[in-house]
Amino acid sequence: MKEYKVFLYSENVFSSIFFNGGKVNPLRLTEALNEQAEDGWEVKTMEKENRRTLLFFTRETLVFILERNKK
């Protein structure tokens, strides 16, 4: 039997304001995914969306659906 988890990844608000939309840092994303993998989670699917922050700014958010065998 499988279980699933929704995992959201986005950069902090300051990078959204100062670096035009808060683009994803590949090194930080790799670390975050590796932390999930240590608990047995695997990426099933991923989608990118822009979420509004502080009324006027948006930041890129990655939405992952993770899957693992139920413990």
C-alpha cells in the first residue's frame, strides 16, 4: 500500500522582493528533496505555480506530490 504527501518548496520572501520573483535555488531544492528521500519519499509529480506574497509580489512555488510505501 502507498501513502502520499504534498510538499511545497519556495524561496523566502526577501528573494521574491529583491530578485524578481524568487527563482528557485537548485542547491537548496536538492537539499530539500534529499531530506524527503531520507524518509523514503519519492517524487511522483511536480507542478510550478506563482503565489502572491505581500499583496504586490509573487514567488515561484514548486508543488511536489511525494509517494512511499506505507510503513
